[in-house]
Amino acid sequence: MWEIFLKTLPFFMLIGVGYGAGRTRFFSPEATAHLTKFIFYFALSAMLFRFSANLALADILNWPFVLAYLSACAVVYVIATVVAIWRGVSVAEAAIEAQCSVIGNAGFLGIPMLALLLGEAAVGPILLVLAVDLIVFGSLVVILITGSRDGRMSPRILATIGLGLVTNPMIVAITLGLVASAYAVPIPAPINEFLTLLGAAATPGALFAIGASLATKSAERMAVAGWLSFCKLILHPAAAAFMSLYVFDIDPYAAGVMIAAASLPVAGNVYMIAQHYGVAPARVSASILISTAISVLTISLVIAWVTSF
């Protein structure tokens, strides 16, 4: 456990440096936004393309894995939704809270950290987790929010979802990489070195950006944020462990990657959705802040456990 903690600590130290820079206003919110855009559209996309271009679709497309992860997410999603409705919040707010309970920071934190700690073989399962998060739950939250406001499903909602998916640089990068792999498209050495160099900025840049963005987050609605952090850091990996190991009998290594990915703190893109639709952004902000702080310990515990099998 101590050894794993020491390995994860540098990642959170980078987040801490970013937090300090943002908190002291050495790094302004505008600068953080521009850095995040660079990471999202350029560095992380280069890393994802390079990873997926070196993977065969047949090697990563594991339907039992997808079903196990979907089932684990569904269990926690339903629990968070039921508790939210029981508290008397709207359908839109319940959808945002449920999103907090299952969507972890797989892009900015999960891929660089888990690939290093669990090995490059972890990239395939992490990409599957990321795809499910973006395609399934990224679409579901938009449907629930807009549908609850309009009172019905409409072609406009589906068009919004479709446009969001095809313009998401992470999805585009993964898709193009897999297409290049499937058709054995040769990547010239200068291009490969360019992608490697650009992708290398993703890990430190993303971690710094996470910290700098946390500096602008508030800690309001602590009780709800604490509950959602519990769902994300405890219930989600527990559900992933049960589904992957006992229901779907997933390969232990892939199951370990799934459980570790499920233990990641609430993703920043949930806040972007909440802010865009004006649905409980302060609640999401607090959940991101609290879950990220606690995950310094919980991720180490989870990784120490999954590496034991």
C-alpha cells in the first residue's frame, strides 16, 4: 500500500501545484481555460490517437467487459437517482447527481496514471471505459435534462447528442486511431515522433489543469457532495468489482483496470454539462473538489488491492 501511495503521490502533487497556482491567481481562470483547451484538443488527442493506432479493435472490444462496466454504472446510477428523487430534487438535478456518481476523470487522470501504474496493457480497457462514459452516459444526461424540460424526446435532442459525439476530440482521436490500426495505415517516423512529443504534454498539463480548475471550485452543499463522492469513490468501484469478478467473470487484469478506473474522482466534464444547462453547478463543483481530495488515499488503496490479483 505504501509503495503504491508513493507512486500515485507525484500525480496528485502535480494537481497540488496547479491548485496552488490557481488559488494564488498566478494562473488565472482564463489561463486555466486555455490550458485545458490545449490539453483537450491537442495533447490528449495526440496521446489517445497514438495509443489506439497501436491497438487492434479486436484486441480491445470486449463485450463482456463493456456489459460488466455498464451494469456496475447502472447500479450506482439508479441508487444515486433514487436518493436524489427521494430528497425531492428535479429530474434534471437527479440526472446530474447520478452523473457525478459514475463518471470519473478517465481522460485527464485515468489514462496517464493507470497506464503508468498498471502497464500499457491497461490502455485498451481504459479506452472502453472512456467510450462508455462519453457515448452512453454523456448522451443519457443530455436526454434526461432536455427531455425533462421539453416534456418529450425530439429530433433536436438527438441532433445535439450526435453533434456532441462527433465533435468530441477524444472520441474522434480514438476512432481515427482504430481506423488507422484496422487498415494498417503506416505512420511516418516524423509524425509518430510528433505525436509522442505532443502527447507527452498531456500528463503534466492535464494534472496541472485539474488542480488549477479545482482552485475555482466551491465547497457548498457539503452533505450532498460528500454523498456523491462516496458513490463515486466507494460504491462505483465496489459495483465494478462485483460485476467484473463475480457476475461476468472478466479476466482478472482487465477487471482490475475496470475497478481502478471506477475509483477515479468525479470528472470535470460533469461540471461543464451542469454549467451549460444551469443545473446544480455548485453541487457538482463541490463533488469534484471533495472526491479529488479524498481520492489521494482511496485510489492508492484500490490500486494496491487490484494489483494483488
